[in-house]
Amino acid sequence: MTKLQGGFLRSLYRRNDVPPESVRLCFCVLLFVSFPLGVSASCVDVQGQKRQGGLIHGKVAAGSSVTLDGSALQVLPGGEFVAGFGRDAPANATLSVHSAETRCTQKLTIASREYNIQRVEGVPQKTVTPSKEHQARIAREQALVRAAKGQRLQRPDLLQEALAGFSWPAVGPISGVYGSQRIYNGKPGSPHYGVDVALPTGSPVLAPSAGVVTLAERDLFFSGGTVILDHGYGLSSSFLHMSKVSVAVGQELQRGDLIGEIGATGRATGPHLDWRMSWREERIDPQLLVPPMPQAASVSAAASP
Ligand SMILES: [Zn+2]
């Protein structure tokens, strides 16, 4: 206890009556400073990957509210919540839980990652330096994708299945990983946010978990044949470069259902599936949510980003 606090307390005891408003206010502020709300270990048990590109989840008493760095998370009727960390997420995050009984905050340490640089030669030059017309098309398509991801379907059953773990949508050699800094035909581009699985055109792409289709487009400028599958509460998967799209918007898929076929549409040099995941606006790493790629499939990787 500081000298100042001691002085205030003594003066309050001595007076033995209701202190004036200003003193009471100061007293409250000092109490707040003396006993901050950080009960870190007992606040909430956070599961998942506390690292860049990772997805975390936890469970609080039903009816509690949860914030991450001050922004409110959706809490499921059963008390579960989920949150993701982007490629360049800062090292520290603060989780706060507030209910009738509890009010606590917890510091999370987010592990940083090293990303490699991947040079990709031979993609169509129009996808590296798009013309004015193409730029307008790109903007239209980005709005479509944003709208699809922005739906935030409230389906606890879908999210709970997703949190139990994903399956690989295609099993084959991994030819690109999350986070790489990409250089296309010599020109630095945006980082790669998906995991690439190189397989021949026509190979099936299967739903890695249950979800509702919120976007099904045959020919987007960068991503070609593209499907977005919503897993609920801001979590979604995207499947890019497909030669065939076999689903329609609004369709509900179970794990293992056919989404489409692998292709090389959009900005690609050869047939592969690019599987991406988002939580709200954060791109997360799908590879952190699946078991390791089966060994036999991962040999003889043909690089086809
Ligand atoms: Zn890719």
C-alpha cells in the first residue's frame, strides 16, 4: 500500500462518517489501482493455437460477454467463443470476460512465426499487373467475397463441429503454405494465405467440416472457380482455382461432401487446391486445424502455386 493510499484510508477511518464525493471517488480509483482485475490463470481456459494464424476457443458461463482487445466476441448459447489471429498479429492480446458473477481479464501471448519468400514464375501477366478494366472487376469481386464472409451465420452446431477439427479437403503434396511472401513473375505481391495441395485437374475437393455455401463462383479474376463455406460465428473456408464448382449458394454441406474439382483457374501456374480460412477479417492458417498430411501423399511435391 502506498503512503498516499494509507493517508486516505486513515483519514476516512478518523472521520468515521460519509466522506465527501471527491474523496469517495479517489478512494474507488485507488482501490481499482490496488486490485486490478487481472486474475489471469483462473479467468478462462483458452484452447487452440495462441500463435499468428491460429484459432483459439474457450467456454464461459452462458450469458457472459467476452471481448478480445476491446472488441466483442459472439458467445454461443452454451458459452463457447472463438477468435482468430492474423498473419502479423501482435505478440500480446487481452481477453476479458464479464458476467453477473465474474469480471476478469487475461493476457494472451501470441507466438510469432517466420514466413518464407516464394517466387512464382509463369502466372498470367494480366494477374500481376491488372489493367484498369481488370481492376474494376477485381473490386467488384472483392465486394462479393466480403459480403459472403460478412454473413456471420449463427449456427452453434456448425461451429462445434469445426472446433472438433477439420479433415483435409484434398490429400496430396503440399506446394504452398500460409504466410509466404509471394513474388509473382518478379513482382512482390500480397502474402499467400492458404495451403496449396497440388493434384491433377478434376480431383475432388471435399468439405473439411460442415458448413453453408455463401459464395459459389465459376470464374473470379484471381481465384478462378471459388467456393466459400461458412462454419458459423465468423469462421469460413475458401476453396480456390477449381475447374468445376459443384455447389450452389445456400446449400448445406456435411464433412466429406463434394464441393468441386481441382483446377488451375485464376492466378495459378498449374492445377492445385488453395484452401484458405478466415475468422472475421483475419486470415488464419488452415494447416493448424488439420492433422499432418498423410505421408504417402506429401512426397514428390510439384510446385504449382
Ligand atoms: Zn495458393
